[in-house]
Amino acid sequence: MKAHTTYRTFNTEQRREWIRITEDVQAAVDESGVEEGMVLVSAMHITAGVWVNDDEPGIQEDALEWLDKLAPPSWKPAANAVAEELLPDGGDYRHHRGGEDNGDAHLKNLLVHHQVIVPVTDGRLDLGPWQAVFYCEFDGQRNKRLVIKVIGD
Amino acid sequence: MKAHTTYRTFNTEQRREWIRITEDVQAAVDESGVEEGMVLVSAMHITAGVWVNDDEPGIQEDALEWLDKLAPPSWKPAANAVAEELLPDGGDYRHHRGGEDNGDAHLKNLLVHHQVIVPVTDGRLDLGPWQAVFYCEFDGQRNKRLVIKVIGD
Amino acid sequence: MKAHTTYRTFNTEQRREWIRITEDVQAAVDESGVEEGMVLVSAMHITAGVWVNDDEPGIQEDALEWLDKLAPPSWKPAANAVAEELLPDGGDYRHHRGGEDNGDAHLKNLLVHHQVIVPVTDGRLDLGPWQAVFYCEFDGQRNKRLVIKVIGD
């Protein structure tokens, strides 16, 4: 069995950003020489996720608006009445007692999930025609790491 | 290391449907000859998920009603006031500007997640007594594919 | 390829509890002798999850409060107006018709997801500095099992 591990570091301009990484994942598979196996793509931070979805800007904007309603940030006004009620009782996250302000990013990470596995078949990512892999930053503007691990033969 | 890949195509009668696929996944493991390893079960579309849960119709109905509140479709009236507020501002998904009407299915896919990994031990899916594997269609009535990839020895 | 499987049984004091299991997962990797590969950590019940997040009590309390709003239990009063509207129409889960009272735990399991995969590099869990692995019990006070499966070389 072959195993190959690479890391990527992101430092996004925006606090929240979607970054397409399909080609980085394929590059890691190419370097590994694996023809049949799986590749794990996993954020190494707890305020970032990995999402397989359509590379369509409307979906990404829709998802970010919706995530802000379901897991509202407390560093900006609640998006609407639902978001306000989904904030913690008292209006701020307990996690912020230590000086942090990214409590919402931990919950967004839970919703989006921090990792995906892509099957590798004949040396290629075995994705459907509209599936692209995205790194989802929810608390950026500083160095964050991602691990890509390929195993197989 | 052995690797074995199969695909299944679904064309559901309903737009949204839960389909039990535990036996299809076990069949793929049987064909692979793998005794110890893992099997990845992953939707190849971005409007369908894979869920491990109880094969109990009440849970499935509960989950569909709840998903419609959390990720409301805009092609039918909002289920209630919360669902209406969780729709995008303006009332419709940006993704629909190109003529699509499945914006909610992308968000349901995010909540349910599009894949699971099942451990394979002694040639069998190593599931708990109430765990069954379901394909979760959120935008059906057309051909959709699923990949099942077994690796191991 | 090596494969190694271990199981852990939890019987929590509280109905809902977060239990750190990073060290159990590393111990399974140590026993396996795997230097390069992956380890799957997966709840064998459908009312429990596995979460990779910060080992910070504030986050865990925040998450439990928030999960109770998004996937409200019907065995205690709804946390607020949003939680009340996210309960099923009629006020109780269809799943409870058979005498169960854990309908919310199935939905929390869907949100948190029941499994994670951790890459193994040089014999160590390849986690980021703040990533810890937690077993997330949503319907405890009875025996529940978890499977840890390591594969690699």
C-alpha cells in the first residue's frame, strides 16, 4: 500500500471564503502514484470545513447567508429574528469568555463538516460531473492548514 | 491491497426519497473479496446524501419535515415562520437565477453530508444493530449516481 | 496492508455528554502498528456522534444549547420560539409513536455526523494543534458502542 501526505496553508483575505481545491487534491493523487484508493481532505483547524459542491457562486453566497442565520456570529448584528434566537442565551458564546470571537465558526464547522473522502479510480478523483472540492474558511486572515492524505495502490 | 468500485443509478419516483442500500453496500464488499478494510459510499451529485440511521419510517418522515424547515425549498410555501426567515433575503436562492429550482437540495446535502464510510470486519459491514445505510434523494425524478468503493485485504 | 479493530463501550452518567477520546484513538493506532494510513472512528448507534473540535468546555456548552434549539427534544419544554417551531407539526416526533423519546437525538446525530477519519502519519494521529476527538452522546445512560478501525502499513 502506498501513502502520500501533503499539507496546504491558507491565509485568506476575507474572514470567510470558499476556495476551490479540486486541482490541489488531484495533484496530491498524481504525486502519490496511487491508481486505486482513497484521498482524505481534512481541515486541521476547528473553524474551517471542506465541502464537495457545485462551483457556482450563487450557491456559495446562498450557503454563507444561510450559515450566518443557523450559526449566527456575535461580532455582527444578528441577520434576523431567527438568527437572534439561535444565539446563545445571554447573547454571546461562552467560548468568547476567553477573548475569542469565533464561536460561530466552530458551529459552522460542525454543519459543513471538516473533511471529505474522495475515491480514486484509475488515478483520477472519482467525482460526479458537478462535484468540486472546496476549502471553507470561517475564521481566516491568518495561517490555517489542511492535510491531504492519499492511500492505495 | 484490493480495491473494488461499483456504481448505482437511482431514478426516484418522488422528488425526495430515502432508499435503503445496506444490502447493495454488502454486495459490493462480497464482490471485492475484502475481509478487512473500509467501504466508502458517496453520492456523485450535490443534491443527494448518504445517511446511516434507523430503518424506521417515522424517523424518515420526521427528518424530511425538519430538513424542509431548516433548508426551506422556495418552490413551495415555507413550512412555517422559521422556514420563511431561513429562506434567502429576497425570498429566493441566488442559485435559481440560472433557472434551477433546487437551491434547498444543496443545503440539505450539506446538513446530511453526501457520504459515509463503513468499516469492513471479517467480510461484513461492521454496523451497530440499528444502523442501516440510506441514499437520500433531495432532487430526484432523473438519473443520479452513487459510487461504492471498497479497499482492504 | 494492516487492519486493526477495537470497540469501546460508553455508559454515560448524563443523557447528553461529550467524552474526549483522542487518547483512545491513538492507543488503537499504537496497537495496530500502522505508521501510514487512516483511522475511522464511528459510533455504532444512531443517537451518538463523533466530533473533532477544541477541548474547551465553553464550546461544548454552546454547542449543546444550540443543538437543543435546532433539533429540539420533545421530552422537555422547547428552549425558545424557534425551537418550538422546529419541533414536528403536532408537537411530537412520529418516531415516538412506538414509545421512544429520542427523536431529537437522531437529528442531532445527523447534524454532528456519526464518524470522522483521522490521518495517521509516522504512527501518530495527524491532527492540528487544537483538534481533539470527542464521542458525543445524545441519548446515554445505557451501553453504547463505538468502533475504531485502523488501516495502513
